[in-house]
Amino acid sequence: MRKRQGFALLWAVSAVSIVFLLGGTAFFMLRAALRSEQAMEIEADEAFLVQEVMETIKYNSRLQGALPVPSGDLERNGRRYHILIEENHRTIEGVEMREVSCTVTDKTGTSFSAVMLLEAP
């Protein structure tokens, strides 16, 4: 009885094809996961910056503190962010209020915003 010629080669080619197919899929899944993680890190940085700015403004308003409010361009975790603070006065049911809004934007254009109402002094 003779062995079939080329049977091992067929298995080797099939195995290599499967390895490349699975390896390529794993590579693209890993790349997508890393991009998603980076986007979530940027979003978290922006949210924490907005929170820090709002808490500082609230502290200064309520306790007559003089803490410096982060604004303008700022670097955090190796990334540059731009902080924009806007303040408007408005009356709500006869009470004079300050509406403070803070927007943090990174270099890719994604941004995070928050608005807070404080009693006017």
C-alpha cells in the first residue's frame, strides 16, 4: 500500500491559513480595543477636568475662597486640553442666579460640558 503524496502539505497549508486568519482577526480586535480604551481615557480626563473646575468655582463662590480656577490650555496625562468657562446672570423665579458652564475640548475635537447654577453674590 502506498501513502498518498502531498497529504501533509495540504494539512500544513490549511493550518497556516487558519493561523493567519485567526491572527489577523485577533490583531484587528486588539487594535479596536486599544482605540476604544484611548477614547474612554480622553473622555474620563475631560469629565474629571470639568468636575475639578466646577468644584473650584463652587468652593470659591460659597466660601469666598481664592483657589485658582483652571482655564485655558492645560496638559493632563500627556494630552492637551482647552478649558472654556462661560458665566451668565439670569433670574429664576425672582432669584438672581449665576449660570456657569464649562467645556473641555481635546485636540481631536471631542468635548465634555457641564452647567451649574449658583446664587449671585
